[in-house]
Amino acid sequence: IHLATENEQYLSELPEQAGYFKETRIVEFIFLLSEKWHLDQSTRYQAVELLERFMIKQVEQMCGSSGNAEGRDQGQRSSWSSVRDQIASTFVLRLVSCVQLASKLSLHYSRVTSDTALKFLQSLKYSYTKQELLESELAVLNTLHFHINVSTPLAYVELLLEVLGYNGCLLPVKPLHQLCVQLLDFCYLTRETIYDTLLKIAIENSTPSKLQIAKFLTVKEDFMLLAVGVISTGVFILSPDHHWEQVVEHLNCITGITPQSILEFSYAVVKGIVGSTTP
């Protein structure tokens, strides 16, 4: 109930730029960096979500402070250009800071120290100091008003798996959990492809309008739907004959998400994996 409420709250306050900073190259960078530093599974998702929320707020603040540009059209263009340059110049530093903060939240023994982060940045030919690194972390914290401990989709997946087990679903828990993590990685890395397929299924049209794309944003950012879709897909891959329909029914009862929506999400993920256009 707590996670569902948190999810609903997040969706009700969704900025229209949500998802801009979850493009594949950024997500891949964070995943590879988390792997390099031996961070636990939840940390990489936390870092992606942290960076996304921080960058959107930072862009809003920067555009707000330069929004009084005189000469309207030209002024807006030049102010956006300077904002973009500022963002680009510190982007890798901010990304590393978000991974650092996420590692501290996880209370994992592989917490990323300033020395580790500095060494990595220096390997990329950046010449930041330890002071600048600390200031960068503080900039992220201040911009987000220290509200950084938000639940990731993995928390939704793991809790739903627990509830399924409690409700008597006989599932191969360990292999299913491992597969769900791989599927969650896949969904993050191929986000646009999967949700593009899902949108076209939902509207029964291969060319969605701008309004339909805008309205679909709440679907793309719905962690509960993502978790349910990942579990359903995992069960379908592991044991389509034995448990799948029962699990879909259970997930519908637990979350209120319709079986149709769960099946459509699973189809979009499987289609992304197989890479086929065959129905």
C-alpha cells in the first residue's frame, strides 16, 4: 500500500520532461560504472532515477533564472544554448555524484569513496578536486531538497514477489528473481522501443499523435506497471504452461492493473527481446 501510494503521488506530480535523462547511453554508462565499482543491484536503478530527477530540476532552475531574456526569440535561443553548455560541462561529474549518493543509500560495503570517484574522473581526463566532488554531491542534495531515498522499480518487483509467495503462488523464486533483474535492466536499456510498442498496441495505431504521446508519459513512468510487467514476463519465460495465467490473475488482484495491460506489457518486452515483428 505504501509503495502504491508513493507511485500514485509521483505520477500525479510528473514533470512533462520526465524520461529525458533516461536515454540508453546514460543508463548504460551508469550500469557499467556500477558494475565496475561492484555496487549492488538496487544502486544502479537508484542512480538512474536520482540523476533524472536532479537534471530535470536543474534545467528548470537554470531556465527560470535565465528566463528574463530580452529579445524573446533570440534571447531564449541564446539562454538555452548557455544552459545546455553548462549542463554538458558538468554532466559526467553530476552522474558520478548520483552513483556515489546511491551507493551511500544502499548501505553496501562497496560504498564509493571520494578517492575512487576522483580516480575514475581523472582516468577520463577530468581534473576535478576532492572539494569540487563534495560540492557536486551537495548540489544534487540541495537541488532535490535532500529527498533522495525514493523506491526503485526493483523494490516493487521484490515486494510483489514476496506477496505472490505469501499468497501461495508456487514459483521458482531464486531463478525468477535473477531473471526479473535481467529483464529490468533490459527495460531500462531499451525503454523507448518497449514503450513505443506498448503505445502502438494501446491506441491500435502505428502513428500516435503528440497528444497521445504526452498522455502516455504516466504509463512510461509507472513503476508498479513496470514491476508487474517484468514479473509476468519472467514467469512466462520460465514456465509459460504451469504458472503464468495464475500469476497474471494474482498480480491483477494485488495491484488492480488489468490482465490485458499486464499481457500487453509482457508482449512488448518479449517482442523487444526476440526482435521480431511477427505477432
